[in-house]
Amino acid sequence: MIQHPASAPAISSDRRRFLGATASAFAALAASGCVIRSGGIDGAPGASGPRAPATGFAGYGALVPDKAGLLDLPQGFSYRVISRLGDAMDDGGTVPDKADGMGCFDLGNGEIALVRNHELVPTDGSGGPIAKGFGKRNGSFVPGGTTTIVLDAATLGVKRQFRSLGGTIRNCAGGTTPWGSWLTCEEAPTGPGQRYGDGLERNHGWVFEVPASARGLVDPVPLTAMGRFNHEAAAVDPATGVVYMTEDRDDGVLYRFLPKVPGKLAEGGRLQAMVIEGLADTRNWNGAAMPLGKSYRVSWVDLDEVEAPKDDLRQRAAAKGAALVARGEGLHMGERAVFACCTSGGAKQLGQILKLTPGVAGAPDLVELFFESESTDQFNFGDNLTVAPSGHLIVCEDQYTDVVDNHIRGITPDGRPYDVARLTAQTELAGACFSPDGQWLFVNVYSPAVTVAITGPWAA
């Protein structure tokens, strides 16, 4: 049965209670671009309605080669290293490798926290023993999970860093919540006798929640009602508590989770997949089936057996009419819209960005193709994505070529791409998010893992 958004009973009835319960936390986090920030101006990416008219902004100019050989930036911009592979942590371990998705939080009292994913597989190093975690392989906790870095908000000095989740596999991306936690997602629907060799003791492929205020390893509770699939990213609509999720598969779909109690995901809920009226495939691999800027009505189909032991959730969703999405990866909630990066979508298979606008007051949800790359100079395999305080999209590239040339790309509210940074190392960029004051863009260099903070004359 196709479930229209307006007929989802738990969300509308709990909306006022949810907003009241999270108002203080949301108000504090709303000032942070890394959490829920978007343009907030008519026509900005976070707004519904027509695309903004063209402005005079044409980017920050040419990138200046970095003398240190890590990150080329425009004139007037600079970066500093916050944390790197092998740094000593306060819990006795060292910073592990493969830094991926990341969220930024205002802790108050002059502190901010970065909760950082590590996309580690069972054969990778863990940075030291893990005292407690979710799953084991051959008797030892598998090394994936998160680390937390607590910074002085004024100086960005590291006050403490530690592992905050252990025993998971391939924590790729995730998303911040309005109530101050990080949803970290396993891109690994595997289990005993499956991928990564024998010895796994539990099924993996779940979402876990890590409070930003945690001071050590959290109890690893898999949010099984949110589905088992090749998870990538998550984004929470602060008005309803609905969680949107992407799936990194060429034949993936876009999901949403309707919690029984908004803000309390562990209490369960309903998982659904996006159905687009008159369109079964958003990928545009065989021509422009989904033209740029055209709005389509969206409905949602309920899914069953969401724990999917056969890793077939997307296929069963498609059989019920869900639209195909090409490698859904980065996902971010703007002020009134969700932006999803589709890494291999488009006629050139260089990447797309979908914009989903949730309906209000009984209106249907709408989706449109916001951007589709036509050349590698515009956008080449976008991955993690965030919304800048200016309303521009900030996208990290993750190319799949023998020699990579990965950038951070900006996209203006009227859909024009420009360069923000270029990574000289042969790896990807990930985890982009802004500081609460909007002055610093935090981003990860995947491997060897480095977390940097970039500042400069950001467009207002």
C-alpha cells in the first residue's frame, strides 16, 4: 500500500510535543551549519519554490597550491590540522584510519564536538583495544565505529578525543539530529560466513546513535527498525522527526523512517521508500527521464521485513514502485528541503543532486533534480554533502579512477558549481560540516586519516 505523507498518523499528532521537547536543543544547533543550517532566504537551496535567480557570485577564484602539499585553497583561505592518524587519544588508544562522515555540535561552555566515522573493516587496525562494542569477529570487537573530538570553540585546540562507538563495520556517513546526537551508519549488510571472511558473530548493516555529549564508549544499540541495507547517510527533519536515509547502491532507493516517538528512534517506527509519480528511475542513464528543475509528486510505500537477512530491501522496495536512485550518498537537511547526492547518477554518470521538499498542511512531498554534472570540472562523483551558512551546497568528491583529483565543490542556490578546495593526496575528502559560528569548515582526509579546519572569506 502506498502511504501518502499526510496520512502518516504518528508524525502529525506528535509534531507539537516533539517541537516542544527539542526546542532548546534545536535552537542552539540551528546556528550551526554542520547541523541543520541552510540558506534561509527565498530561493536558497533550503527553500521551497522556484530556484533562486542568478547572482553575481562566481566562486572564490583560482586555487593556490599548498606549500605543505595537502590542500589547495583560494586566496585568503587557510587550514589547520585538528587530528590525524596515530595521534594519542585520552582513552589510551590512537586515532584510527579511514575518517569518513562527521557531524559538528555545540556543547556549550565554550566547547564544540566533532563526532567522526571510521569506515574500518574487520581486517583493519582499531587504534588500540576496544573495551565494549556491538559485534565481534573471532572473539574480538571489529574496529569500525566513531571517535569524538572535543575542541575549544575559540581556539580550536583539542581538549580531548576518544573512541565513542566500537564493534561496527564500515561506518561511512550518517547525520546529525536536532536533539544533539550523531546517527552513524554501517555500509555493510554482512554477517556470519559472509563478506570479510568467516568469524563474524552478528549481522551488521545498521544505524547507531552516538550522543555528542558522550565522554567515552556508548552502549551500541542497533536501530533495527530503521532497516538493514548498504547504509550511507541520514538526515532528520526537525519539524517532524522523520529520518531520511540514502543507500550506496547503483540500484538503491531513498528511504524515510517514521518514528513512533519523534526523537526516540530506539522505540521503533515504520520504514518507507520513495515513490515518484510518473517516474520509476531518477538515474538518467538512458537519457533525461528526469529533467533539471521539474517537480514531481512523491508518495511513500511501507516496507516489511526491514531487517532483510538477504540484503534485498531495495529490490523489494522497487517491486512496490519505489524509484531507483544511483548510489545515494551524502544527505543533508536544509531549512525546508533535503538534498541527496547521487554519486553515479546522470547521463555522464558523474553525479546528481536530488532536492526533496516535504509537504506541509496536507500538501504532497515534491522532488526535483537540483543539479546534474555535465563534466569532471563541474562535479566528479560527489559523496558527502552539507549546506553552508550562505545556503550554498558544499560537496566532497570521491572519484573512482587510478589517479584521483578530488575537490570540495560548491554549488550556488541557482545551481552553478565552483571550486572550494583541491586535495593533493590520493584519497577522498569526507565529512564536511561547519562550526556553530559558520567560520570553519571541518573536513576529513580519508586515509591516512586527517581532520582539518578551513577558514576564509565565506560568501555571505
